[in-house]
Amino acid sequence: LVGVLALSGWVLHARTVRASVLTIRHLEYVEAARTLGASGLRIICRHILPNTLAPILVIGSSQFATMVLLESGLSFLGMGVQPPQPSWGVMLAEGRDYLSNAWWLATVPGLAISLVVLGANLLGDGLRELLDPRLGQ
């Protein structure tokens, strides 16, 4: 399931990296390095890769939150991780039958999902504010 979710989400990362590289390769410091005789590998390692790292980290944290929600949703519906394996979606589905007697069986996994997704989104926002120079602090 994780492999399928990862395969479906790689396109967003690829498009973001491509857009960043196309923007960065025409900047003055990259042109200067090329003029001074730097090799293509050196330009990639010293100039382009470090500047594409920030968007990758921000998108990665938001994609992590999306993947947690997708996995738990599919497991809740019975199309994801099967019951012997631990999953918050399975715990929610099994705790749904006992809401009147033991409400915590469904509440605790739901809160865990919410806190992990909120934490990943806040991490992504914090990374964006920290690493994006265009925000003008």
C-alpha cells in the first residue's frame, strides 16, 4: 500500500524539482560558475541541488500528511492494511462498534491521526517560512 501511494505521489515531486531547476539554472551565480569553467556536476552539486532542497522538504512534509490520511482512510474502509497488522484506520473501524461503551477505542486513534497530520502540516509551514527567501522576513 505504501508503495502504491508513493508511486502515485512522485509526479508532484518531479514537477516541483523540474520547475526549481529550470528557474535556478538561469540565475546569475550559476551562469558565473559556468563561465568560470565549473563542470556540470559541480554546478549541480554546489548550486542547483542545495537550492532545490527547500521545496522538496516542504512538499515532502505535506505529502506525508496526505499519505497518512489516505492510508488510514483506505484501512478504515477495509481496502488498506488488513486487521492483523496495526493501522489507525483499522483501529477506528474496529472501535466504531464500541462507541457507546468504550468511546476511547475510536477516539484515541482519531486523535493520533489528527495530531500527526497537524504536526506534518505545521512542520511544512515552518520549513517554508524558514527556507523560502521570497517571503521577506
